[in-house]
Amino acid sequence: MQIGGVQKTSLLDYPEKISAIVFTQGCNFRCGYCHNPELITTKGQIWTVPALLEFLKTRTDKLDGVVITGGEPCIQDDLEDVIKEIKSLGFLIKLDSNGSFPEKLKKTLPYIDYIAMDIKAPLEKYCEITKVNIDTGKIKKSINIIMESGVDYEFRTTVVKSQLKFEDFEKIGKLIHGAKRYYLQKFIPSKILDTELMGEETYLNAEFEKIIELLKPYINTVKLRE
């Protein structure tokens, strides 16, 4: 596994748990608002897997879980093996994914306790938002796999106002109809891949409330994540 960094403690990234965050290198998407642009390409490892496991052994009584994020973790050939090793230390595992590798995702789910999948847009806008040609059938397959898995989960969307219109959110609602929970995440123009988006904005809170009302008929819990 190509590890680009480790955050030793987080109170935010795993719901209601204290966790460490493992950042994998490499991503097949090129979303302009990506806030981890340094992880998109595979570079020299900053952490090795043995070093990660040794560190985690010193945190078994201090952390509840480990979040594996990226980049896109499912690019990693040994993802399942590393997850098993971390799990054997007694940690809960949360996986963040863009959902473009459904078969790899499915293999990891028996060892996952919580999964967060990004929903970039309605399927017809995926190539526009991700800046790559993507088989959206794989996105739909991952959604179905997650919702049928029995693993706790959330879907989430980072919202750039110019990219997603009100009608797009209703399409997303239909795409994940019956989902347990869905978070709208405000776009924050800070460290991002495409600096041309620095002048972009997200919706106002009052507008988000209207979007949430649009989504409520389709999804059990819809919230705005600041």
C-alpha cells in the first residue's frame, strides 16, 4: 500500500469514534475541488505498512478505529490484506471511496465497520465533475453493494454551486433512493486541485435547507455538514 500520510488522532472523521486516518496515494478521478491534491498521484511512500502497524499497536487503548481514505484506497492492490491486519489489532475500520471499483469494494466489506462513498453528481454529470471518462454503471453497482451489505454507511456530496443545480440533487436522491444517510458538504476554496475554482462558492444555508427538503422523500436522513 502506498501511504501518503497518517493523522494520528481525529475526532471528526469516524462518526462518534476516536480514530487515526491513513491517507493512501493515487486516485483515478481529477475533481477540481479535491482538497488532497498531493495524494492524486503515486509518489514515494511516506509511511510503510509495517511502520503503520507498529504505530497502531501503541494506540490500541487510545483509538476506537482507523479511517482509510485517499486518494482512492481501492486503487491499492493490497487494500484487503492491510485492512485485515489492522482489524486483527482490534480496531474498527472506516473506508472512504469514490465507488468506481465495485468488485474491490465488495471484497473489503466483510472487514469494514463503516463506509463513506462520495456521490459526485447525477450519473450523467460524472465525467464533467471528475474530469475523466468513468463507467457510471460501476458507480451504481457500488451504491447497490453498499446499501445491501448490512455495513453501516453514508453517502456524501461536496457542493460547488455552479456544478450542481437543484434538479441535480433530486436526481441524486433518486439514485440513492432508500439510503440510510446522506450528507451535503460545503465547498471550501482552500487547498484544491483546480485553482480556477478558488472564486467559486457553495449554496447559502437557506438554499441548502430547500435542497434538503427536496431530498427528504428519497433518503432517510439528510444533513448539511459544515
